[in-house]
Amino acid sequence: MPGRNTNSADNVFMISLCVGLALLIVRVSGQCGYPPDYETAILKDEHQIQGPSDFLEGFKVTYTCRSGYVPVTGSPTITCTSSEWSHLTLVCDRRSCGSPGEILNGHFNTDEGVLFGDKAYAVCDEGYQLVGSGVRSCRAAGWDGAIPLCEIVKCPNPPEIVNGEITNAPQGTVMFGTVIIYKCNEGILVGNKELVCTKDGNYSSAPPACKDHKGCPSVPVENGFKTAGFGPDYNYGDFITFACNPGYILHGTDTVTCGINEIWEPELPTCQKASTTTTTTTTTTTGVPSTPSPGNVFNHYEHPSVPPLNLLIPLIIAGCRFTLQIGIVHAAMD
């Protein structure tokens, strides 16, 4: 009947609607959100354009290590399970750039490391200076920049001096470590005769000068004599060594040098008479009992270590009469 057919159609519609709603509910409840971000890993490009509607129950996404990092262990894939993503086990470490290179007359300091993000610093040997950038950074593709140069340090031409000359005049550029030697054609050379080109690009000292010098006079030391430098002429830099006669003591420096100002340096020493001291000798005699003289009366005996006391004790022993004073014995025969 027509009414029955209408009811059947309605039933089919309701059943279909319920099934659709059920499927929709199941689908929404099994979806996952956007996959998480990681510090060292990133989603592959194909997942970058996908959205939550694609991340259904059981859906898998794959990660790759970020630029500058390399995979070490673990799986790069996670799965949507019960509306949650599984944990990523992929481990990515910083890539190594290896050696930053070799520098002629220098080296790279890699104390910071040679991994992604680290820097290497160029260090030149003593007497050499850096040309170019002294820093290289470890990037995803390796070390950036180029290996710098270490060039030898140069000094300006050495100055000339009046009344003198350079005995080894340089041929061309003066480089680190070069020694310049001066001499005087007139007078004496005052200052350092050798100048060295240092690591800083200058000379070790100012150039010397040539100065007129008449020498130093011959000098004696009273109550002394010369042991070296007998003269009689003394030029700049000559020296005399002195000693004193017996019974005299030298005060000051025993050696003096003819200085730049034509005087002896330091001051001349002096010889001063040695002081005499008188030594008094005390003789100590140990008391020894005197030998008794012949006769009936004996000399008294006095003990050296016992002071006499005024205590007299009369004694008669075997016909002998004794008078005892503490510390002294007087004896006589009856």
C-alpha cells in the first residue's frame, strides 16, 4: 500500500542517517592534532601541507633531522593512536665539520669544537700576522669562509746614524727576526749596536749614536793596587780591578768601568785600615794541696771548692791534735 511504502522509505533514510552519524563520530573521535615540533627534527615536506582532517586513527607521519643534524638512532615515524601521537624515538646529533684546515705559519684553535654551530679561530705563529678573516663557523654544508693567510711581520727600513753606518744593510724588506748591526766611523758607539725587528713590526731599541770620547784618566787607590786593567790608556768600556794592601779592607766595588761621560763608574773604592782588637787571656789555676813541711807541724789543707767557715772543732786522733775549721784542716803533732 502507498502508506506502507512511505514508511519503508522513511526507515531507510533514518538508518542511513544513523550509520553516517556513527561513522562521523568514529572518525572525529579517532583524529589527532597537528604533529608535535622537535628541536632537532622536522616533518617531511609531504606532511607540511596536510591538516588535522588527514591525521586519522593509525595515520603515520615521518620526520627528518633538521639542517646541521644527522640521524643517530631510533625511528623517524610516529603514529596517531587513540587521538594521540606516539613518541618520536629518532635521535639527531650535530654534524661534524672535521678539521677547519691547515694554516701555513699558524693553526686553528678548535677548543670550542668542530660540530655544527661551533667556531674555529685562526692563530698565527709569533712574528706572523693574519690576513683575512680569522673565524670559520661550522655550518650544515661544512666550514664557511676560506682558510686565512699568516704573513711574516715587516719592519720599516732602519735609520742611518751620524758618523756611523750599518754593517749589514738589508737588501729589500726587513722582516721579523732580522738583526741590524751598527758601527761608528768616528767616536764611540753609545747604545745598542744591534737592533732586532720584533713581532710588533718595530725595532727592539732606538738606534745608537756615535759620540766623541777622550777616555778616562788613570787612577790609583791609596793603600791598594791594580789586579787588572793596568792601562796606561783607558777608553770607553775599559775597566780596572783593585785590591788592598795587607792590613787594609776594600770598601766599595772592586771593579770600575770607563763610562760614557769619561768618568769611572761606579765610584772608586777605598782601602781602609783594618781595625785591631786586644784579646785578654785569663788563666785559671786549680788549687792543689801544699806539701807538708818537715817537722811536727803540718801545713793546713784548704779545700778549693768549700769556703772557710769560722767554726773550729778540736780533735785528737792517735796522738795528733787537729783543729777543724769547716773547709780548712790544721794539724800538728803533740
